[in-house]
Amino acid sequence: MEKTAKDYSHIKGWGIDADPKNDPTYPMRKRANEDHSGYSWKRPPLQPVNIEVLHSIERPNITAVFGTSAPPSGLSGMLRRYAFQYGEGSFGHWLPLLLADRVNVVEGILDDLKQGQAPNIWAERGMNAEWNYNRKGLLQNLAIGAIVISAAAVYFSRNKD
């Protein structure tokens, strides 16, 4: 196969980075070893650890900043602790984290009910926007859900004789 030069000048912006004088990273690439004044900074103090923080086994320490609003608790917390026993490259890490998120939703609903508040699942799942902008898809999902729940109810309520 023969290589031929192609003309891409009709594409807007083509070759914009070809001129090294117009490359914003060009001076940084040519920086001398003794001139690193742009890299010197004092590390700020780390956030204090006053709750349980889960971190990857690939990292020897925790990150400089982490969330404190929802520490691991309940069954979802147990699943998260289990997941962080594995490296981030394995399914043993990510699948339990996905399951923990789903379990945490159910725990949140049960916690709301325990406190005497009925969760507004319609609004929390964005069904108003779904109704306004994707009515057909919403009705389809509700119909599929109703069929699955009805089939499960029929299956579990029939006589096993």
C-alpha cells in the first residue's frame, strides 16, 4: 500500500499545534534542570481523620481530602470494607461496591420509614423530569416493572402441591 500525502487544510483547526512557537507547553519542555521554581510549594496540612476512611490497598495512606458525610455503616458498610480488601483492578473490589450502593439505597429508605418519614421516591428518582421529557420511556419502564412484580407475586403465591 502506497502512502500519499493528504490535504487536511479543509478541517477547521487542523495543524494548529504544528508551530512550536504557538505551543503553550513548549517552554516547559525545554526547561533546564536547575530551573524548577514553578514546582516548589509547601504541602498543606492533611485533613484530620476522625471517622473510618476506606482506602485502596494500593495506597499506603489516605488521600489528602476525603468525604466525611457518610461513613460506612450497616450492611453496605460491611460490603464496602470487604471490597477494599481487594485491589482496584479486580472484580472483587468493584462488584461489592456496586452492591453496597444498592443496599445503601434500601437502608436509606428503611431509615426514613423508621424516623416516620415516607420517602418521595417519585421525586428522588427524577420521575417528574422523566414524565416531562421521556414519557414513553417512563411508561415502558413502569409497565415492565409491573409485569416483573406481578410475575413474582404469582410465582410465590401459587400452591406448591
